[in-house]
Amino acid sequence: MTSPILVPVLGDQLSRNISSLDGLSPAQTRILMMEVWDEATYVKHHKQKIVLIFAAMRHFAAELRAEGWQVDYIRLDDPENTGSFTGEVVRAVERHAPSEVRVTESGEWRVARAMEEWEGRLPCPVTILPDTRFIATHADFRNFADGRKHLTMEYFYREMRRKTGLLMRRDGNPEGDQWNLDAENREPPKEGLRAPPAPKFTPDETTRAVIELVGTRFADHFGDLEPFGWPVTRDEALEAAEAFFTRRLALFGPYQDAMVHGEDDLYHSMLSTSLNIGLLDPLELCRRAEDEYRAGRAPLNSVEGFIRQIIGWREYVRGFYWHQMPDLAEANELAANRPLPEFFWTGKTDMRCLADCIRTTREDAHAHHIQRLMVLGNFCLLAGINPRDVQDWYLAVYADAYEWVELPNVSGMILYADGGNLATKPYAASGNYINKMSNYCKECSYSVSKKTGEGACPFNPLYWHFMDRHRDRLESNHRIGRIYATWDRMDDEKKSDYLESAQKFLDSLEPARKGWARD
Ligand code: FAD
Ligand code: DLZ
Ligand code: SF4
């Protein structure tokens, strides 16, 4: 082959429809895939996340080769491996003297900045193409955001419904005459609520080799290595999706916010890991969900709820990330400065809700949305944990975590660190909310009904401590300001009981030792 086009395909671009391969033939192309130390360690990812990416990359490379593509696949342990994307692209250019390097834009700011420097370092042109796996382009988001005071997701979501036609009627109105059925997505769990299990996939020889590699090379990273059951090929991901549509979707809506001890994922899809690396396409999933509604097999609140998560939240946070970076990574509106407690890594806490969410995170590299938001996130918000520690934790521990989706959720949704651009109010809640939406409290060593003092659920005093210390910032917020009338009606003794209980609890937190998230 003379002067091929070199196409680096990153670990979250494992799709035959990736824009960098569009219009190319195997004869003119050299694909480059690389397992690199920098990506595996810029935060110390959960072991299963590294297995997922490397195993999916190796399977994808094998599929491409079977179709006739020429793939340079650089393994982590290849002796010449430089450990970075840039180093490997430079080496591949030296090997093949390509006429052009063509790549799909990176999902992350950090890597996008590195890619922008390739042109200056390489003797050939570099073309960076848009990532067409997303429904909203960067320009779509800019058009939505320009001139708006608040970047409310709801209005963006409606534009995405119109753009895709999903759950739209011919007359231009939404199916069911309502855009958003969120109010029908909040059923507390019934006694004994159990969901059909999500499929787990037995690792084949390729995946087993990666498990061994990760067990050896990343032994000090957080999380259980096995059992590993995530889909690592498109066929497996499609099987997981089908299982969701036929067995879980119908009850996804009502129980979207419910939490049950031991039922880690309830009716959630467990598809984010496959979606985020390109094994599944967001639109194909939404159209499949819509089919279930049209065939009368799933109700509107479930199907709209699922579609909203994908063309609403997922697209929105991606647009928001690129719109707000790089400032978003540094934002700390509430001046939160407490270090993350050690128990986020060890799971050793008497708070049963937190212990359970951390356990599922350690075992599966996954926790569902309300666990991430209203248990773990709510704790970080109320306790005033600094955004940098929280970002590192979420980025490291979840198999679906990439900065474009993690950061807006962490800094915007849970911490209010962006000053309310993403969330119109902080998602602050006392133990009451967790008690209503879960069965955690029944067997907790704290009492959720006790407000202060020994044995009181820590969320109760922490809630008022948070409200009190941020009064200046939050009182004028029309969605939360009314809460101060309740605070003001309390007598001074009760107020100081709350504040003292919270302070005592905060003082008892042991900060995480260095080295969990980064070396
Ligand atoms: P389901 O509940 O079945 O939802 C379907 C799909 O909708 C998901 O697969 C996901 O692609 C999308 N989705 C749902 N909620 C969101 C959201 N808030 N933002 C973006 N997409 C969403 N999701 C990630 O993919 N990666 C992350 O790093 C990530 N970090 C998060 C951090 C915090 C603090 C919070 C509150 C949420 C985070 N989420 C993240 C969103 C959400 O929790 C996960 O997408 C979800 O738990 C994945 O499980 P699932 O596939 O079963 O989701
Ligand atoms: C997350 C990750 C990890 C752990 N390792 C690799 C890798 O070795 N090679 C690779 O191509 N991609 C990896 N990834 C995913 C990248 O971090 C991701 O592609 C970039 O962050 C861009 O979004
Ligand atoms: Fe969590 Fe409080 Fe309930 Fe215990 S009592 S499970 S700490 S909300």
C-alpha cells in the first residue's frame, strides 16, 4: 500500500459507523488502535472499566480485520509502546508515511487538546471530524444556548424530539400531549420489588487474557476484577439491549427513582457502557423503545422516560460539557473544600445507603442514576466535598465514565459547582427522601426519623447545615428559598442541635488517603 490514510480509532469509538472511516475502503486505509498507559491511569480507573475497554478494542480490531481492514493494534505490553496517543500516532506515521491522519474528534477536552497538536508534530495533514454518533452537533447546542439565561434541559430535549421525530405525532405535538412524564417516574419501591436480571456475558479467551493483564498491571486500582460480565462486542450489546426492551422497559418508568438493597440495577437498562464506547447507537435504542410503545408492550411513561435520558440528558450533558469547558472543570461556586472521605473507597461506613451504593460500585463498576445522584452525590453536596475529589472518584469508579458525561453530572447536577447553569437548584435532600425511595433505612444503624444527636441519620443535620451555610447564595432561588421559612420557625436550641450534630459528624470523617484516584 502506498501512502495510506492513517485512522486512529480510540477506545470509545468502536463503531463501524464512526465518521473517521466513512467513505474509506480497506485498501486505502491503515487503522491504528492503541492500548496506552496514559489513558488507563490519568485517573486510576476501576479494573472492570479497563477490562471493558481493552477487551472491546481487541474484539473490534478482530472484526475489522475479518472484514479486510488493516489494523495496527498496539497492546499495552508491546515493548515499543510509548504509552500515549500522541506517541503512538507519531510512531505509526513513521511506519506508514500516510498521506493524511484522519480521526473522529475526541469525547474529552484533555485528548482533544492533544489531538490539536498532532498537525504541528506530523509531516502530513490531520483531519479531525465531528462525532456523528451524537444527535446534537456542537452548533445545535450553541444555537440552543445562545441568548438563554438558563440552559434548562427541558427545552433542549423538546428540540431533540422535534429533530428526531421520536414520540411525535404528525400534527407536531408530542405523543400523549405531554413532553415530559417525569412525574410518573417516581414510584417508591413496593415491598419485595425484584427485576428480571440483566444478562451477564461469560468472558471468552480474548477477554480472559485482558482480565489477566489487568489483574497484574492494575492490581492497585479500585474495584473487583471479577466476575466480569459486561458486553464487549456489538452482538453482546445488542443481546443486552433486547433483554432490556423485552424484560425491563415496561417498568423502567415507574421505578426509575427507586432503590432496593440487593437489587442493584432494578429496571435500568445497563446499556451506558456499550453506548459510550460505540457498541450501540443512541438513535437505534430510542427507535427500538418507541416500537415497544407503538406495539402496546410498554407504556408511555417508561418509553418517554428512557428516550428522555438518551436524547435529553445524554445529549444535553455532552453539549453542556463542550459549551462550558474548560471552566467547568475548575468551577467551585459553593467553595466546597472538604476532602473526599476514605469510606468512598473502602465502603466502610455505618450509613447503609452509602455502603450499599459503594458496594455495587466496587463489585460492578456501576450504580444506577438515583444512587449516584441522591445517595452518593447528595452526600458530597451536603458534606461540602471539593469538586476535584468528587470528579476523580466518579471518573475512576464507573465503567461508563468519560469526562464529557461525568463532569456535567458531577459539577453541574450534584455539586451545584457551576452556580446553577445546569441544575436550577441543588439536589439537596435529608434522610426522608432516601427513606421514601428505598428500603435502606429499615436496617440502618442510624435512625432516619431521629433528627439530631447520637444515632440520628447524618443526612438530617447535614441537610440543615448545608442550607444554613449557603443561605446567602440559595435564599433567593425560587425553587428552594421557601425552605428558609421552615428553618426560621425553629427555635435557637433546635437550630444549634442541627448545626452541632452536623459539625460533629463532619469532624469525624477520615479523609481518603492519597493514591486511590491518582498516583
Ligand atoms: P438507564 O437508567 O437505563 O438510562 C438509559 C441511558 O440514559 C443511560 O444508559 C445513559 O446513556 C443515559 N442517561 C441517563 N441519565 C443520564 C445523565 N444524567 N447523563 C447522561 N446520560 C444519562 N452516565 C454515564 O454514562 N457516564 C458517567 O460517567 C456518568 N456519571 C454520572 C455521575 C453522576 C453524579 C450522576 C448523577 C449521573 C451520572 N451518569 C453517568 C448518568 C447515569 O447515572 C448513568 O448513565 C446510568 O446510571 C447508566 O446506567 P443505565 O445504562 O442502566 O441507565
Ligand atoms: C478509558 C480508556 C482506557 C482506560 N484506555 C484506553 C486505551 O488504552 N486506549 C484507547 O484508545 N482508549 C482508552 N480509553 C478511552 C479513552 O480514554 C477515550 O477514548 C478518550 O478519553 C477520548 O474520549
Ligand atoms: Fe442512609 Fe440515613 Fe437511611 Fe441510614 S438512615 S440508610 S444513613 S438515609
